[in-house]
Amino acid sequence: MAACSIANIVKSSLGPVGLDKMLVDDIGDVTVTNDGATILRLLEVEHPAARVLVELAQLQDEEVGDGTTSVVIVAAELLKNADELVKQKIHPTSIISGYRLACKEACKYIQEHLTVSVEELGRECLVNVAKTSMSSKLIGPDADFFSNMVVDAAHAVKFSDGKGGFTYPVKAVNVLKAHGRSARESVLVAGYALNCTVASQAMPKRISNAKIACLDFSLQKAKMKLGVKVLITDPEKLEGIRQRESDMTKERIQKILAAGANVILCTGGIDDLCLKYFVEAGAMAVRRCKKADAKRIAIATGAAFLPSLSNMEGEDSFDANSIGEAAEVVQEVVCDDELILIKGPKARTASSIILRGPNDFYCDEMERSIHDALCVVKRVLESKSVVAGGGSVEAALSVYLENFATSLSSREQLAIAEFARSLLVIPKTLAVNAAQDATDLVAKLRAYHNSSQTKVDHAHFKWVGLDLHEGIVRDNRKAGVLEPAVSKIKSLKFATEAAITILRIDDMIRLDPEQKDKSYRDAYESGEL
Amino acid sequence: MFGGGAAPILVLSQNTKRDSGRKVQLENIAAGKAIADVIRTCLGPQAMLKMLMDPSGGIVMTNDGNAILREITVQHPAGKSMIEIARTQDEEVGDGTTSVIVLAGEMLGVAEQFLTQQMHPTVIIRAYRQALEDAVTLLQDNISIALDLNDRVKLLEVIKSCVGTKFIGRWSDLACSIALDAVKTVMLEENGHREIDIKRYAKVEKVPGGSIEESSVLRGVMVSKDVTHPKMRRYIKNPRIVLLDCTLEYKKGESQTNVEILKESDFTRILQLEEEHIQKICEEVIAVKPDVVFTEKGVSDLAQHFLLKAGITAIRRVRKTDNNRIARACGATIVNRTEELKEEDVGTGAGLFEIRKLGDEYFCFITECKNPKACTILLRGASKDMLNEAERNLQDALHVARNILIEPKLVPGGGAVEMAVAQMLAEKGKTVQGIGQWPYRAVAEALEIIPRTLIQNCGANTVRTLTALRAKHATGGKTWGINGETGELADMCALGIWEPLSVKLQTYKTAVETAILLLRIDDIVSGSKKKDKEGETRTAQPTEESVKE
């Protein structure tokens, strides 16, 4: 029951015509979202069984990045149907083994029959996959625009792993939010956007052929650490120490500048007194940029991320090799803020997306949607196979598993049949959300899939899925409603595992927190004594 | 659709939550409209001010949409997101905060009827998006007019129509020229890229006393500081200015330094050293022969003495931002270590340094700069509240001026552009396929709220005037709008009411996108509701477990 109530919460956010939730926390902060994992995370669920589902959504989010809502719905449906079976006096263990078997068969069937390789479809396919992921989100109407942006961004961070394969680290795409303008005016920057400003206004705002140095220490007046004291007996030397303090940083800066750097990114602070040297050298210095940002910039531009200037001999030095290069570094005004854009880094391509929107909630939700879409594109690029969306896979699996169940003579048959029935919840919910006739549509869908599996010449019907705007069934592969196969397989597996975990429970002991008042009384008494 | 019972089989048990789907949407709409109603009367030239009192008793008097909404505490989450958009508008373009709220409220309002007619929100949203896009292209291609930036009269006219709706409207000529001059001063042309940083380089200084007519833009910078020593010179022509951001005092080292004194003479030696140090610093400053020294930190008495002897005026504890402005105005470089002072670091761009007494305080003026890239706007006025409102208005005017200079395109104001867009959208709406047609045309209808509110605010007959205006537009009078003073129809071209295109574009985009955001929501889970639900699940839980056994 707990699982069902969780599923009910996220149900209406599934599918291209799903709607959003507005979550208000205790302080009054508002989050508007459509992402299942985000909704559940913010709900602070207490019930243990429901927790399992919440964690399930989180897991899906980490592993695949998309499909969080559907995984929760499937898991809840599996549980509900299992409950029916338990009522018929079937032991949970046989249900569990049935579910396991069904899941295994389903995954096998997806891989063997329902996938399409990306090579067949090319870039358009990637765009379609991103579009499918976005269609249910706030940016759905602008999916054309954003999906291209996401695919470009994913391509930009492509990175060879040295074994002929490629990885697409989604984290390397930096997503920045700035309110103002409209969603359409979000931009993809070929390079890295940094939410910092130059340290002094007198510095140049634009440097072409930038030479970048990334430092992980402060350029501040030298100071002894941990209360080390300097003892002086000769008052004349007092002045010397002060002098030395200022000179040390100056020398460091001079070394960096002498190596040819003209953009200095510093994760620590830069003293005002040091700024002048940068200004005079016509260099940009950025203070307090985030460590993660600086690291990524270092990778992208080929710079070394230096924790200190000292070399092996303990002397301060700055090597020209540790300077990274980029075509241009510009500071631009976006909204009321300023951003530093590092365009055209030399070593590796990087990309950043600057999102615009009317207010913070909108931008936050856009960020989540973009992240999901990026993850999906990444999965497709890495696994190179997609399946048709819109409930098509679920319907096909359901038909297949039902046939499979009848071929078994053991107790598992019932469980597998239930599994098959549970999968139908996805097309059903999709149809319900779109205010279409769910019974009718799902029946039609099943009919198509049945004929595709039984008759050889109708094999192309296996791509048939729902069109929720018109309320008909159609070939979703042609229509470009695609999802990564990995996402589908993983979500099936996770949902089954979660259902099994909960099914195995037959007893629950809740540990109440220990009563505090006794110790309190002790303290009180001792205090009184 | 939402728990409306349209779906025949709902496999999952329906709980009350889903039933609240449509209720939530209608609530959101109501919240949006309520916010819009608060500031509706602040639109247009006949706008009224609002007086807001905060819990501590402070008073804000304004008709700036953003300023009003910022002060109001709103409970409803949808209302909060409405308030956010006023802020966005303010940050992005600086003007049109009232109209964006009014428009967003109306966009939500017109959607209400479709929701009650069981139309799916995504259909409405799609149509809204489509309409927004068409409106934006229409604005850009058909309605906007390019402007010649050298045409000062025209530029002033545009700023005037912005200022006209505000409190300082009575001094609009003055305010317009102030805004335009200030923005032109701080404008920097950098390889085709125009940069206008009002926030940093155009500072508004409010000095109570005098009258608004005495406000002006200085060709230079003003700081509210006095000289450190009363005998220093207070009037210098063509001063040589040195800017420091270090102290002219003795400063200890950063590391902990202990001095062990063994002899008595050592003690005096230390004191002597400190004095020598100050003397050395001062000598270094004096070596470049400045007339004025500004420092961000302190100046010790001893240093004052040395500087005074050399005939140098010193000003201490200047703010960093002020120092930056002075640097831009007179061409000096801010120096940190006195031993690095060079001839190039001295600023010679200023024509006059002067300490003047305004009211009860002394102010330091650096004016008559040759090529100032920063300026101070000196605002005078009777009371502090008045000055605050005048400053807000002036900020709006500055932003408008900036927007035109960056994107020199104009649209007619006074509701004319809304009417024109509405007309064209309604025409286009006829060709839209499917049920999306109605929400599409609703957007056109919603746009009419701007002229309607204008008419309302000047007390004219809404229905009659609006119908007349619609008729005018239908017969090709694209630039006709409402004369906000009288409530009559007027040709905006003849009246000279213009608005920058960028403001209008931003208003439309923000309003429609916010409406979209709020329409998509079908469920609100708030902190209090959270507990209820958990109570629900907890009661449900034992049954579940018992069933499994």
C-alpha cells in the first residue's frame, strides 16, 4: 500500500502530457519539478517500504539519469499484483522466483528483438532520444531546440578512453543558470563558462590567445601557519620581515607572469595588493573560483592544476609547461551578473550551457531536464542501442511474457503472468495522463504486438506505441519516440529487485528511539543533590 | 482529466490527492491574479503610489512593481514565483516590472476557462508557446522601428515615456537628460561590443535638502568624505591625483612577530622605526608630486602632518567602489605599495577638486574631468522617502537609456503595441489547427489587459474606449494607443510615447513562461501536507504487512 501511494504521487508526472509538482518545504522554498527522483527526494518519506522505492528512484537517477518516474510506477505495480497472488495463497518465494525469471526473459527479449542500433539511425536518432526524454518536461515545447543543444554538448565532451571506445562524461558539461530572457535564449558555449568575475575592474575583459594558469593556493601576503612566532632581537630586522612578506607573493606573481600566463584562475583569494601587478601586465586574475571548475578547466585547457609553486628542491618556480591555452577568454554580462567564458580550449573540447528563464524555479527545473536528457544521450552514445518509447516496449514484453507464461507448467506461471500485466501500467498511465481511453488504447496496442510476434510478416508492428496527442497507436520508431535500451533494461531490473526486496519481508520491527526521560531524570536528580 | 473520472479503468487506488489536481491549478491562477491585482493601479501615467510599512515601521513609497512586491510577504508558492518574475524583469531590463506582473496574471486568468472546460494543460501550454513565438517575431519584424542613436530629441522622448509614469514625472525633462548623460558617460565601445555598466560606474548619491531641480550629473565623481586635516587645501584646479589602497599608517606584519627587548634604547628604536616607516611612505608619495591623495584605508596623524607640509590634500577611508570610479574618471591607477608609485599612476584627467558643504555634510567633488568614464548623479530632494523613490525611478530611466543604446529599436507605447500584437495574433489564430486555437487566441485577448488597465487607471470608460481602439487597429492604425493622461485614443507617433523593444520582449517572454510554469503544476505538496500523508501511509502500513503474511 505504501508503495502504491508513492506511485500515485508521481504517476501524473509520467509521459509527454504529464504535469509538474510544486513542492514547498518547511522554510517555504518552492521547487517545481517533473523529475520522479527529485519529487521523491523532497518528500521525506518515512515508511520503510516506501523508502525502498524512493531509493530505487535515486538509484535509477544515478545509474541512468532518466526514467525515474517509470521505475517507481512499475515497481509499485509489481508489488500490487504480487499482493493479489499472496491473497490467493501463493507463497512469496514462488512469486519471487517467477518475477526473477520474468525479468530475465524480458531483458533478453529486449536485447534480442526490440533494440535498434544507433548506427542505423544516425544523429537524428540522438536528437530524437533527447527529445523523448524532454517531452515530458517543462521544456517540452522547446524540445527541438534543446535536444540539438544537448546532443552538441554531449559530442563536445566526447573523450576517448584509449581503448577505441569513447566516454561522454556528463559532468564535464557545465550547466549555469541565469534568470532573465526566455528559455529559447539559452545558449551553448563551446568552452567553459565560469560563474566568477575578474578580481579588479581595471583588468581587461577580453583576452585572445589566452594562456591559462590554474592555481590552488592563495596569492596573499605570506603568513606563517599555526602560530609560528618570529622572534627578533634586533629591531632593525622588523622592517625586513615586513618587507619580505610582501615581496614573497610579488615574486610568485612575477614568476607566473614571466612564464607567459595572462589568465590566472585562483581557487583561493588574491590580495588587493597583488592585483596591481596583474593589471599592469594586462592579465586577468580570477579569485575564488570553485575547485571543481578550476580542475575541469585545467583538464580542458591542458594546464596543470598547481597546489603550490614549490618544486622538488623546495624552491618556488613556475614552469611554462603548466600553462594551458584557449582561443579566447571573455567576461560577459548576463542578466545582472558576469560570467567568464573560456572559449576554444586547446587540449580538449568542453561545453557549457547557460540556461535562461523567467525565474529561479524555472531555471532549476530546466537544469534537471537538461541533465536527464544529457544522461540519456550519453547512454545511447555509449551503448549504441535504442528501443521505441511510448509504451511500445512494455506492451511487447507483456504480450511476450504472457505467451511465455503459458508455456510453463510450474507455479511461476501465475507470477510471470502478473509480471506481464504489471508492465502494462506504463502505457495505461500514459493514456490516463493524456485523458485518453486507456482500455481501448492498451487493447489495440496489445493486439498489434501480438500479431507482430505471431506472424512473421507483421514483424514491423513491434515498434508500435502510443501517440498521446492524437490518442491513437502508431509506429513510434518512425515518429522518433526513442529511449535508450540501457535505461529500459536497467529500470526493469531495478524495479524487479525492489519489488522482491519488499516481498521478502514478512515481519517488521520498528525500533523506537530509546526513552530519554530516564537519563534526564537522573541528571535532574543528581543536579538537585 | 485529473481525477475527473474520464479514464474508465484506474488500476491504482485513487486517493484524494489526485482529486485536488484541478483545484491546485485554479488556486495557482487565483494566486497569480491576486498578485497582479495588488499592483494593477501602478501602471501608466496616472498611476498611484503605494505606501508600504514594514514590521519595524519603515516606510517605502513607490509605484515600482518590483519594489512593492519585494516588500510583501506572500504565503502561496505560486504567488512567490510571480514575485520572482518582477525581480527577473528588474535585473534583466530594469523597467516594465508592473506590466510583466499584470500580464502574467492575465495570462493565467484566461487559461482558467479552458481548464474548467476540461482542456489539458499541455495543450494550452503548447498554444501559449506558439503564440509567444509569433508575438516575438511580430514585434521584431513588423512593429519595431529602428532608432538613430545620435537623435538626442528622440532618445529623450523614449526615456520620457518611461519616466512619465513615475513619481519624478513632473521633472521629466531633467530626469531624462540626467539619465541619458549618465549612460552616455559610462558607455564604453570595445571592438564593436558596447558595454554599459550602470551598477558600477554610475552612482546615485542622495543628499537630502534642496529641491529636485538641483539634481545633476557630475562630469566626474563625488564622495561623501572630508579632508583628513582641516588645514589641507579644499579647492585645487587641475589636481594630480594619487589613489592608494593601503594605509598610511604603521602596519604590523601578517606573521606573528614578537620582539624581545633587551635594552632600553631598543625600545625607543622601535618607536622610531615606526615613525621612520611612515615618513618613508609619505616621502614616496610626495615624490610624485600629487595634489590629492585618496586612500581606502586610514591615514595616521603623523602622515597627515607630512602630507600637509608638502601641500597635499589627503582623503581617507574611501570605499573601494568609489575608488574604482575615481580611477575611471581621472585616469589614475590604484596603487598598493607606495614604493611602486610611478608617474603613470598619477591621474591628471580631472579639472577640479573641491570640498563643498551640502546641507550639514562635507562632500568631495572631483569634477570637470576631460574624459570621464564614470560619473555620479547627485540627487537632491526634500525628504529621504522622496529621494528613495526618485532614485528607483532614475534607475529605471537609466536602464531604459541603456537598453536603447544597446539595442536601438523602439515600439510604440501606451498599449498600442499590445493592441497591434493582439490584433495580429487573433488573425493568425484562425489558421491554427486543432483545439490549440482557443488558447492561442486567448493570449491575444490577454495582451489587451495592458491598454485596458491604462484606461481603467485614468478613469475612462473601459469598454467603449477599448472597442474604439480595437476598431482603430482593425483599420490599420497600428500606432494608436491610449493617452494615459486623458484616457482618450491617440496616435503614439504623434504623442511621442515610445518604449524600447528589449523591455517589451522581455515582458512577454517572462509573462508567458511563468504562466506556463504555473499551469503545468497539478499537485502542491507543502510542508504541512507532508505530515498528513505520512500519517496516511503509516496507518495503511500494518494492513499491508498483515496481508502478506
